[in-house]
Amino acid sequence: MAHTTHPASATAGALTQSSTPAAPRFGEAVWAVARVALGFVFLWAFLDKLIGLGKATPSERAWLNGGSPTTGFLSNVEGPFGGFFSGMAGQAWADWLFMVGLLGIGVALILGVGMWVAAVSGTVLLSLMWLASLPIANNPFLDDHLVYATVLLGLAATGAGLRYSVAAWWQGLPVVRQNAWLR
């Protein structure tokens, strides 16, 4: 029996062979932009809640002005987990965990360091925010929290976009070399 090639495989092979050398660098650049952009989403949320930039958080409700970064969102949860999240609203431990998480995840993504820690903690944070958003008004299941979490895990798992970061320096540090989970 003669071996035949599936037309889709032949097309994929032809596309791979005819790709320009610039294509991998372009892909790396695109993933680097995605990584930095997602980091900025977290960092912006941190800054807005810290000092009240007037977008989602007015300055009078900023954390530095005595406001709680978790009260506004968590005290208004009405879905199946409303009681659980309402109990966390305004708690000092929840405020600190939330703010440290936003800052750490944002900085790690922007710099391209500690990607596993950023991906896992970011996925936990985003998953909790997704649970607090249930039921989702415009889609029965999927929203941006789950999409962001998937991108975070994909970036950490593949190392995509790290060419344009300080990851090489970070991964050369003795403490990081001795603790793979810090990469």
C-alpha cells in the first residue's frame, strides 16, 4: 500500500517550509506584546485601586485614602457564590492579598520574570473573579477572566515572548537556578 499525504498536512508542510526567517521573531514579538499588555491590565488595576485614578476607582475610594479595594466588587456579588465573596469584602487580609497579587502579577508579566508564579497566582485570582461574576450576562460560561487565565498559563508553559524581557538575567540568578518554580 502506498503512503499518501493528507492535503492538509502537505499544506501545513509547505507553509512551514516557505516561512520566512522573520516569522519566528515576529511571533515572539507578538507574544511579548501580549505578555506586557496583560501585565499592564494587572498593574493598571493595582494603580487605580491604590491611588484612585478616576477610572474604575474614584480618588476618594482609593486604598491610600482609606478605601477598600475589595469592597465595591465583592459586596455586590449576587450569583451562586454571593455569600462567600460578600464575607471577604473589605477584610484587610483580602485587600492585601488582592493588591499584592495585582502588583506582583503585573510586574512579573511586564518584566517576563517568575512566569510560573505569575501564571498560577493570576489564574487563581482570575478564576475567583470569574466565580464572583457568575452568572455571566452575555455568555453562559466564558468571559475575559478565563481567556486571560488561559493566556497566562500558555505564556508560562511555552516561554513565548520571553526573548523581549529580562528573563535571561532573571533565570541566571542563583536563587532562580536552584528553584525552578521561580522561573
